[in-house]
Amino acid sequence: MRILLDECLPARLGRELVGHEVSTAPKMGWAGLKNGVLLTRAVTAGFEVFLTVDKNLPKQQKLAAYAIAVVCCVVPPMTLMISGSWCRR
């Protein structure tokens, strides 16, 4: 499965998604794009899943209009758990 990580997620999270092809918005050259443009480019590039911590994304975009699964991760502010250790974004 092709997974795109939003720029607000640490790139090393991709290493935890074993068995999947993972890239980041910045690695694709898409850092700073508005969400709608980013989702459109992700779909065009063949990504199947978009991971983000932007809890407002479902309110800002009509996600049903995009042929991509959007996963909004809920984490404590400014932290993510990766391989048993906490890291700051």
C-alpha cells in the first residue's frame, strides 16, 4: 500500500509501517501545499492512504471527493510514540 505522511508527522514514522511504500509530503516536494492541492496530488501520484494529525482536515475538505483514505491520528500535543520512545515533532 502506498502511504503519504503529512509534513506534520516525523519521517521516521514511515519505518514503522513495514511492508508498505511510505513517503512524506516534503520528500515529494509538496511541503507547504494547501490540503486540497496536497490530496489531489497524492491521488494523482497513486497514494492510497494519507496520514496526518490535522484534526481539522475533515471539516475543511470534502474527503469523499478524493480517492484516498485519510487517517487523522490522535496524539498528545507535540508528541508521537515511535518504537516505544516518545519523540517531539
